[in-house]
Amino acid sequence: MNIRCKNGITSGLKRGLSGYIWLLKILTPISFGTALLVYSGWLYKIDFIIQPVMGVLSLPASAALPLIIGIFTGIYGAIGAMAALPLTVEQMTLIAIFLLISHNLIQESIVQGQSGLNPFIAAGFRLAVSFIVTAIAAFFIEPQTTLSAASSVAGSNATEALYKSIPFLTMFKGWFIDFATLALKIFTIIMPLMVVMELMKAFDLIRHIVKTISPILSIMGLSRATGVLWLTAACFGLAYGAAVIVDETRNNNFSRDELIRLHLSIGINHAVIEDPALFLPLGISPFWLWIPRLLAAIFTIYVIHIINLVRKLYADRKTYAKRTCHKKFCDH
């Protein structure tokens, strides 16, 4: 037991450090590049193109940059961009809600494509849910956090003028201090998480936990047979858990309905420990980081269940009508 514990901690620290270094390689250039875009004022020259779309999400046009980065690369790059932009906590909250559902879409959709769901459907579905959930969440955020197009443009112009008046070295010093602080906070979060995950693997706790959480799976509208897949995605995400998810899918006889429900659910709600925790250093409330996408995942599966029931009833009624018509014809 002591050996497994020691190996788990050692493996967790190694994985955490390796992942952290990899993270910095992504965060540093993206964060600094974003700071340069803001400093140059170039970012604010395309407000008129982006603002209509961002307006649906109650966000300024500048928020498009972390959204685009997050959609195509992942949470880490998006956080680097967010930290370099003049955004309020409420605006960052809406961005976080969107990105927790739709991030790293290309890689994660391919994983889902290899394990039971068309990758284009997976990506399109997550984007649609992101827009819907973020737009709904905006109604519950304080009114002053939602900006009109005019006020957003005015704010962008003011910010652009402010950055132009700041010497480059002053801007660089401010960025470096802010980024170093963010990097330190992320380090203190990600290292313990990696150790806990590796200890769970070392003691084979996942399968035992699945038995315990079976009632939760039922509430979420998922089959208990897919418990290991759901727990893997929930703990490690679609990218880190890809090998397990694909292998389990290929080596077990899951029904198509089970896989569709599973993938739509984990597409919305996965990596429930690490990904939301990465946004905590930005001062975002834990409620918005965990609850909206959980509710969205549950609601989605029940809607799908209702749709399937309606389809079945319609098909049964159609079959019954054909049989009745055929019987009358034969009687004549």
C-alpha cells in the first residue's frame, strides 16, 4: 500500500510538473500575444464585425479572442488571453461558462468520433449548447455587466487610447507581473489535482466509485453500464481520458442510444475538477463554473429521452394505423 501510495504521489507530481511546463508553453506566448494585440489597438478595429455575435452573449467584441482561442486550442490558452484583456469578473464568468462547454473542439470531437458519436454532430451540438447556456446565464448576471453595442465601442476606444499612452516597457512589466501571479495560482491548483488523480488510478478507485455513484448516473439519465466512461470523462476530460474512453467503447457492447446519451452528456460536462478550477484564480464564482453546465447536461438528456418517446409513440401509432388499414382491406 505504501509503495502504491508513493508511486501515485510521485507519478502525480511528475505528471503535474510536466503538464504545468506544457501549459506555460501555451499560456506564455498566447498571453503576451494578446497583450500586444491590445496594446497596438488592432484588436479594437474589428469591433464592428464581432460585436453583433458577442452581443448575443452580452460580451464586448474583445471577448471573441479568448473564445476563439479556447474553442480551437483549449482552456489554458483562453485563460492566458482573458488575463491580458480588460474584462470584468462578470464578463469573464460568461466566457468561462461558454468555454467550459466548448473548448478544444477539434481534438475532443475526434475522440468522440472514435467512440460512438459523429465528430461534426459532437462539435456543433456543444457550440449550440454553449450559446444557449451562456445567453441564459447572462440574464442572471447583474445588469451592469451586459453592454450595449454603443457602450462597448466607447469602452474599446477608451481602452485603446489608454494603452497607446502607456510606454511599452511599462505595459510589459504589468503583463509580466499579472501573468506570473496567474501562473503561480494555477500551479498551486493543478499539482494537488494531478496527485489525487494518480492516486485514484494507483488504488483502482474508479470502478468502486462507479458503484457508489450509480444513483447519480440514473438521475442524469445515463446508463449504469457507461459509468466507467462517464467517470473517466468527468475526472480526466475527453482529451486526457481519450485512451480509456475509446478502449472501453470498443471492448464493450454498448447500445447506440447509450453511447449517444453518454457523449452528449460528457460533451457538455467533462473534466469537472480541473477545468473549472483553472478559472478560480480569475475570481469567478464556483457556482457559475460548476452548476450551469451540469444542469445543461441533465436537461439535454431528458429532452432527448422525451423526443425518443415521442418518436416511438408516433412510430407505434403509424404501425398500428397500417395494420388496421390492412385488416379492413382484407375483410373486404
